[in-house]
Amino acid sequence: MQTISYQPKGVCSRHMEIDVEDGVIQAVRIEGGCDGNLQGIASLLVGMTPEEAARRMEGIHCGSKGTSCPDQLAHALKGGL
């Protein structure tokens, strides 16, 4: 199993970890941010390929920040592949 560890930038969350095994996301853990929303996102990503997850989340903005927790997860996945 590979664990991708990522320090997000420009968002409320402080740390992200994504477990990937055999090309499929197994678990997502996020510290900080909007707990309920991030639990929902993490649950939806389990069973998805990292490429598909990154494609779906990349470019999502949170207000005027120019990024979001989903966008930062996409950066983590793309950097960890």
C-alpha cells in the first residue's frame, strides 16, 4: 500500500493522507477544514482510481481562494502518482 502525505496550501485543512492500493483509493484522512464535508468527500473517493478522483476535483474553488480542499486533494493525488 502507498500512502500519499500532503500539506495543502491556501485552505483550512492542515494535512491530507490518501492510501492507495492496487491503483484504487482505500482511505482518505484530512486534518482541519469542514469536517462533515471532508468526511463525505473522503467516503466518495474510496474505491475510485486516483486519476479519476483528481480529474473530478481539480479546479474546484472555495469562494475567492482560487483553490479548495477538493482541489488540494487533486494536487496531492497528481503529485503522488
